[in-house]
Amino acid sequence: MLIAAFPAGPWATNCYLVAVAAGEECVIVDPGMNASDGIADVVREHRLRPSAVLLTHGHIDHVFSVVPVAGAYDATAYVHPEDRHLLTDPAAGISPESAALLLGVDYSFAEPDEVRELGDGQVVELAGLSFVVDHTPGHTPGSVTFRTPYAGADDVPEVLLSGDVLFAGSIGRTDLPGGDHPSMLQSLVSKVLPLDDAVVVLPGHGPHTTIGRERATNPYLLDLVSAEGR
């Protein structure tokens, strides 16, 4: 299994390319601002053929390049319906600080040519890979995570593309438009804490981690574990 990643744009959003192996089709996850060149470099290096773009949520730092990237590779974009409106109206989901970063940017926002909507518990089969979609609202109403089996290491059952739901040592903020802290806590309790400790977490920002490490050290998860008596 091949997973390549790089931080894109001023928000250092992790963009991932996931494939069965080099020379195969791949899935692009969260093409943020200025991600197109980095994606092209990874595609060229590993001889990949992008066929789909998965979006963990609709915030602009995760979807900024979805139209040019999907267009360049004739790829279908996947997003939860509750965040789909952010593809054409990104200002509806950002802070004044984020808006300031876009001043002077000559870019019109639109949907890619082909968009498909994601549902909770859906299994999406793409590029020879199987992704389980978990709806995890809180950071945004339409936030999702993607889980896929990891082939290549017996001690890693799955990887979790967690977007801005879970980070190493933290969780996604809930003070932006559409954010809701009780929903975030419920998402963590129902969708994250039940996962195996060995699951590797690939977050939307920052370094990778594991569920076990976060269960043992992340202050937000520690509070939930204590409250749940786990």
C-alpha cells in the first residue's frame, strides 16, 4: 500500500494520495490551497493515476484546489451533503483570520464537474481500495472520517484519515461557523474511541499518530474516557 502526504498552503493542510501500489490508480484526500503542484509531483514520482478526490469536510483549507485537481485528472469528488454548499460558498465556514489570508486571491469557487455525496456507514470502493465513511459532525456539520485496511503491516489493521476531527494531542476546533462542541464530543465517543489502539491516524494537520497514543495522552480523549468509565 502506498500513502504519500505533504502539507499544502498557508494552513499546512495535509494532502494525502492513497493507492494500492506505485503505478496504480489513487485517491486524493483534501487538496488544500496550493496543492496542485505537490499532487502533480507525487503522481509523477509514483506513476499514479488519480481517479477520485475525498473531502473530509468543506473548509477552504481542505477543498481550495478540488476543482483544478478534479478537472486535471477527470476525477470524481466526494463530500458529505451537509458540507457540499461550502464548495461554492467557502466564506460560510471560515473565520475572519482565514478570510484575511484570501485577500487578493483571484479565484472563483465552484463545484467540480462530478460530485457524489457521502453517507454515514457507507463503504466507498475506489482505486482498488475500500473506505468506510463515518459521519463525525462537530468541526463542521458534514465532517467525515475515512477508514481503510492497511496492507503491508500486520500490526496496523487500519488507517484513519481523520480530517480535522482528531489530531495528535488535540481535536478540531468548534468555534467556526457550523461548529458544535457537543456534537464533536459525541463523534469522538461514538466513532473514534471504539477504534482499535493500533489504528494509525492520518490527520488534516500535523503529524500522524495512533488511536492508542491519543487514548492515553490526548487531554480531550482522556476526559471522555474518564467520563465514560472506559
